[in-house]
Amino acid sequence: MTTIRETAERWTAEAIGFGRATVIRVVGPAAFEVGSALLAADDGRIAGSVSPGCIDGAVAEAVLAARHGNYREVVRYGVSEGRAADLEMSCGGVIDVLIEPAAPVVPDQRGRPHAVSTILPEGREAPPRARVTIDVDGMMSGTLGDAVLDAELAATARVAMQESGSRVIAVGPLAVLLEVDAPVRLVIVGAGEISVHLARLAHDIGYHVAVVDARSAFATQERFPFVEELLVGWADELADQAGIDTGAFVVAIAHDPKQDDPAILAALARRARYVGVLGSRRTHTTRLARLEAEGATAADLARIHAPIGLNLGARSASELAVAILAEVVMERRTAAPRPALISVR
């Protein structure tokens, strides 16, 4: 599955004209979050979505109209506080969508987290001046035209990148859409068949995926064509290259203590956001004893999700991958208690 960013890059390279719609506000049960985007090309093609499907056709038409008239505007879809909107959403929610005749051109960030700011229009306006891009270190490309406003924007952008969330912010008198490109980092330890399916699924939902395995015969580009990092070696020694840090979701599924245990210890030491490991409860009991002998504390061990994955009744490698990714998504999105887990011997 091709991501919307990849589609935009391809259409640009092919000189295909297209505009963009971006969700900037969500009220009620609308399914998609701020930053969700849809591209509409002059040749009729559509990529991405701003809804489960109920308004995407109308949004695409609005984008093409904006291209024809060379304007941008914010359009409301749904019903809010008794006011009729442009098109009712079947879910009952309300979203405001920024309609633009062209997508922003962002300097190449080489995969590093960054944010792009767009001043929101008041009514129907001509396309804005160049947007401001802020990288993970706070360096800016472009300006709002005021040093104080630039500093405020950079500070807010750094927080947004840490939280991996796009949002609308107030910067002085300006309403600004801050789009964050800081993909969730999923580090998969072990390059077996479950990992092949898990890497593909994670890529499809926009995650930044690293796969680490000491066995070069398994960690091959042919098996993992979609991953951002494919590393041959031991995960604890390659923790920096793999991106194991406080924002990482680490999945240890080599099903081999020689690979899994050092990876788990490295993830715990680096305070990874999530640490999950494959195996039965009985296997995990012996694993905990080994990790404790290596210096892991009781608080560290309590952070490990094992057996990994939601209880979906999974049996095949592809189904197990779905169960694992489902738990990762749940842990990222909610603090609710976990359902029962899957168990693999």
C-alpha cells in the first residue's frame, strides 16, 4: 500500500497537477483525526481520505474547484449547534477541512521528524506565501515575518513532534495549522515470517519501521522491501541505528532468547514507550528470571507486554501480525486496560 506522502511525491515527479484537503478540526464521533488528508488530481484520481467515505467525493470536488479558481478556504462538513453545514456526515460528527489548490512543497528532511505550518484563511483567499518548516532541532525554513512569532511557533512545533500530533494553534493573532511528520517508530527484533507481515502492515498505516536480526539470511531487502531500516546484528548493539528511544515501540519476536533478551534490556534501559515479546506465559516466567539476573528491576519487568498481542484467536503468521499491531495501536491511542493476550509456545 502506498502512503499519501509517497503518492504526492510520485505525482509531483510525474508533473500531475493536484490539490489537497486537510482535516483541521474534529468535533464528535468523526473517525479521522486532525492532519488527515486527501489528494485530488486533475486527471480524476484520488488518494487518501478525510472521512470513512461519506464526504470524500464532495471534498475532492471542492479541491478541484479550488484549483480552477486558485483559492483556498475552510469548509465545514456535518451539523454543529443547529447550523447546517456543507454536507452532513453519516457518523454525526463535524469536521472542518482546509481546501487548497496545491499541496505544500517541503524541503527534504531525510526522514527526520519535522512540522509544516500553514496560516489558515479567513474566508476564501488566494494561496498563502511560503510555509514554514521546523525540524526536530527547532531549525526553521521560512518565517512568519516576526521573530517573536517564529520563536513561539518553533517551541510549539517541538512539543507537537514529541507527541506526534498535528494540530491547529494560535501564534499571536494567527490561526496556524501545524502538520507534524513524525511517524511512530516500530522496532521489530527478529526477521521471521511474523515480522514480514508485521512490517508490511505497519508501513501501510504510516509507521517508521526498523527490523533487526543477527541472521543475514533472514534480514534481506527481498523479504522487507518497505522498511526504513534493515539491520543485521544484535539489537542492543544497534539500538541507536534502530531508533530505540523513549518514543519507540519495540517488538521482540525472534523467539530466541539470544536475540530477544538483549533487545528487551536495551529497550527497558532506554525507556521505550512500549516493549512486547512473543511467547507463552510459562516461557515469559523463565524470561523474567533471566532478565532480573541481568539487572532489570521489578518496575522494568512490569512494563513488558507478554505474551504480546490482542486475543483475536490468531493462528497464522499474518493473523499474529494483526494481533500484535492491534495492541501497539491500542497502547498508542488509549490507556484503557488490555484485553486478554495471545499465547504462542
